[in-house]
Amino acid sequence: MASLTLLNHSLPSSSFPITKTLNTKTPSSQCLVSSSSHSQFYGLKLSSSSSVTFPSTSSKKFCISAKVNKGSVPPAFTLKDQDNKPVSLSKFKGKPVVLYFYPADETPGCTKQACAFRDSYEKFKKAGAQVVGISGDSPDSHKAFAKKFRLPYTLLSDEGNKIRKEWGVPSDLFGTLPGRQTYVLDKNGVVQYIYNNQFQPEKHIDETLKILQSL
């Protein structure tokens, strides 16, 4: 079993119980991946023999100031989708876009989130919005992920996390875990809402639907 060793840090008790060592267990859900040779913690993949030590925040800060804010037009990009075809952000102009950054394919939290977007996809279509997921996984990984969980929307490959950095998506767990952040863009490409919640992935769907209904 993998373990996370924390030095001089505490995390909210509502997220998970914690002592000096945090044992990770994959939650059960019909959307979750089955257990494998890797322990998977909401997007953080650890080998069965590995541990992660978090540095003291007194020596290094991992908070990243958002470069994309409400009311701004985010940086343009062109990335490959799960079919290895280039997709530009400008393609979606003229209709609302729900663009969510997530840590990794096939991890528990990310799978929950992807399935929740899938299950509410008709609601997003009714609102006239496009749903787009972005992570650092390859197009091939996205294709397998989309096929396995029947995801009807676009997944884009940000290998090297260049776009994530340009948009200023903050990291979690003291910089060790890519952040889970959702943006709602209106039909003119202007950001109307930003939502960040690493440990309650399904809430991204409810919050963004509320915003879309008000646009």
C-alpha cells in the first residue's frame, strides 16, 4: 500500500483522516477504475513502494497567482484531442464553453468528474455549451479513457502542462498535484466563472450549470 508522509502540515479533516502517515484507498464507485499496481489518490499516481514527502511551506511556496481571471479573455491555444486532431480554443467562439483542467486520466477523482460531466452532458447541450477537458495525458491515453467511460465530449492533451501554466491553474497538495479547475467562458470567449475544488470533483458540474443558466 502506498503512503504519503507529511512533514509539519495538516489537511482538512473533511478531506481525509490524517496522522503522520496517510494510507490511500481507492473509493468504490461504478465510475472508478479498478485497483491496479498503482495507488491512485484523486489524480496523484504512486507506485506501491513509493512515498511522497512534502517540503515545509516556510522554505518554498507553491501558490500560483491566477493569470486568467473573471472578465478576462484567456490565452489562445491549439491542442490535440483524443483523435489526435488539432483543436483551437477559437473553434468554440460563438457558444459558451465549460473548460475543465483535471490532474490525470483514470484516477478516482478525475474519473468521478468525467463521469459526472458525461451524465449531465444533455443538460450542457440544452444550455448550448461545449464541454472540454484538459490534462497532461497523451491523445492515446485520452482516447482509451473516453472509450472506457463513454465520454461524449472533447478531451485535449496538454503534454508538458504548457497551457495549464499559461492559464495559471494552481496546484494542490503543496505543488505535487495538478489542480482541478473549471472555467466557464461565454459566447464571446470571456471568462464568466472560475471554480476550484480538488476533493469534491462532482461539484464542478453543479456549479457550472448554475452559471450557464444565468448567461
